[in-house]
Amino acid sequence: MATKGAAPSTTPPTVPVDYRTIDRVAGPLIFVQDVANAAYGEIVEIGLPSGDRRQGQVLDSRKGLAIVQVFGPTMGINVEATSVKFLGEVAKLPVSDEMLGRVFDGLGQPRDGGPKIVSETELEIVGNAMNPYSREEPSEFIQTGISTIDVNNTLVRGQKLPIFSGAGLPHNQVAAQIVRQAKLRNSSEGFAVIFAAMGITSEEANFFLKEFETTGALERAVVFLNLSSDPSMERVVTPRMALTAAEFLAYERDLHVLVVLTDMTNYCEALREVAAAREEVPGRRGYPGYLYTDLATIYERAGKIHGRKGSITQLPILTMPADDVTHPIPDLTGYITEGQVYVSRELQRKGIYPPIDVLPSLSRLMNQGIGKDRTREDHRGVADQLFASYATGRDQRALSAIVGEEALSATDRIYLKVADRFEKEFVNQRVDEDRGIDESLSIAWNIISDLPDAELKRIKPEFIAKYRAHPPTIES
């Protein structure tokens, strides 16, 4: 107990200590012995004999052994002459309004030649878990300008809706188009886009930057780029950097933020590389057993919070290895997120862009964001009728390939025509075509109006009378 008049006791600050006790280097990891009190997630500074400095992060600490993940190449690390300094803090990102319009690397360092972000506010990139009780139900429509998303798989503010694609498919073009065109129907509300790319080529990075700069989308965007030539360990940090910036803009600046993450498959590959270097027991297809939990820590950072004006909506993009939807990455992503949008190789071979197949696609929160005063009163019925008519038309297309189109009934031939028109007029649109929701619904009505009233079973009669584009014609 302190006596009266005695000076208050103070604990001297911990001074970082340089350790030169590296035991071994294994891939992206270094193993440092005789370390006291290393904390999980603690940032370290690695000093090479050449004078270069690299950053790393503690992945594991046990009985004086610290396993450090290096953000950069481990080539040239001399186990005897390299020093490791434990800084006593976790990874943080300096945030400010000046981030908008800027391009950063995967670690949050400027890549556009501009100055570093200097701010008194630095946020931990791990983020705080969102209390389920404080979550607000998503209920506002986000217009992407792409008919197959806006009408059939509506994106709702606060939702996480992944795009499932495959190698060689135009998911990058779709992502760039969404970043350019995404908007709120109420233009008075602030809107921003966070774009994070992981493991993309220099050619892809130049494509994105050119698209954003020439269209003016960069002015309201924050871009994080991790190239395929960059250290793979950066990919583990990149989405968390992006989401930290999104949380600042959403909850401190009251903006509605759309976060586009591409490609989550590259992120998971980096996780697998770390797990292999740590000699962990592999899970499905060599991925770590905690892949589900790790992905959830990213996806669950989307949403709306009671009492806050801003929101975070996620649009993660992943390429399914061998187009296999049962692969662990799309499989686990589907469990965590609220639907999926499929990019179809079959439609792409037909020359249709964007080649989005509405049949396996799904937006589980669609009903909360559509209808009167949000999109239009007939939206739900039109979407259901389009889905059913296209599915029937695809069945008739397969049947006609066997028995011939002449063997089909008059109504079946109409469904066949509806399916063809759906792909060519509704799904297909130009890369620079930004369709409003009313325009997309008008195109839909023009297509389904070929069907007789008796076949429009999913639309209310008053909406048929109000919106039908033209009377149907049935040929015998």
C-alpha cells in the first residue's frame, strides 16, 4: 500500500529486445527460440545482415518458442546473423478520409506513389466481432446495373454474396463493372467501394487500375493490391486490411461500403502454405482444419449495426478449382454467406456476357431488399416467373435435341423461345451497360409477355394487367 505523499509507482515501458536465436527457417516461417512472453498476432521486425528490414507476425508461441510468419521472402535470412525484434503490438492500419482514391499494397503501404497515410487513428486489422444482438436485418437494395444480379439475385445492403467462378471466366470484368456501377437508389446517402485483390497478375492489376481511373470509380474507392509476384503471406493480411478500412468508413464516417474481395481461392492457398510449413495435420484436400473458422472471421465482418448509419456489404469472388462446387473453398463459403452467384462456362462459350447462370444462383436476403418502395411492386413475381420460365425452356431445349423441335407443343416452343431470349436479351449486356432496375424489369416483362396468361402463374393478375408489354401470340 502506498503511503501518503509517496510518489505513485510506475511500471517502466517494455523495451523491445533483439533476439538472435533463430532455430530454423521453413518456407514463410521462422522459428525463434528462448523468447519470453511472445503474444499471438504480435508484430515483429526482422533485421537482415544486409540491413534490410522486414515485418512478420507471431503465429504461435509455446514454451519459449515463437513461430513467426514473415511478410516477404525468407531468402537471405541467416539464422545466426538475423535479428528478430518483438514490438509488443498487433498489426494496425492507419485510417483517414484521405484513403479514398488511393491504391495500397497488401500490407497497407502506398502503391500509387503517394504519401503514407498519417493519422492518429490506427485500427487493429483483426477487427472486433459483431455482436449478433446488435446486428440490424439487411433491408435496402444495392443496384449493380447487372440485370441477372439486380432482378434475380438481388444484392442487399449488409449482405455477403459471393461470386462463384472458374479459371478463365470473366469474373474480373464482372467485378470491375460492379465497382464502377454499384450505387444506392437514394443518392443522398454516402457510398464507397473497397476493392482488395489477392494474388492477381500485373496484367490484371493494370486492367483494374485503368478501369477505375478512366471511369472515375477510383475517387470513391480504396484499392488494396497483392500481386502474384508479392509474398504469398501478404494475402493472409490483405482482406483484413481492406475490411478494417471498410469498418472505419462505415462506422466512423457513416458511409455505405461495398467490399469486393478477389480471389479468395488465392487467400486460401496462402493459408494452406502456412499450415504446411507449420507441419499441421491437414484437413480436406490439404487445407487446414480451421479453414471454416478463418473464412468466417472475414465474411462475418459484413453487416449493419443498430444505431449506426453505415453498413458493410461483401462481394467475395472465388475461382472453383476444376469448376468443382464441392471443393472446400466454395463449399465452406456457401455455408457462411447468404447465397451465391454462379459464373457459367456454358454461357461464356456462347459469347454471353456476363455469363451468370441464374438457376444455381441464390440470394437468401433478396426478399428483404425488393418490393414496393424499394425496387418495384412486381419485382418478386417477375423474378420467380423468369426463373421458372427459363428452367422450363432449358428442359425443352434438352428435349428438342432428342425428339426435334417439331415434336414440341406450341406452348413448349414458346418456352424454348423465352429461354433463348432470356439469354440473349436479359442476361447478355455490354461491359459498359449500366441498367437501372426499372429497365431490367421492363426487359423481363418484354420476354415473359410471350407467354399466355395461364402460364404466368407466379405474378399477380393486377401486375399482369399493369405491366404486360404486349399480348401473347401462340402459333399452332
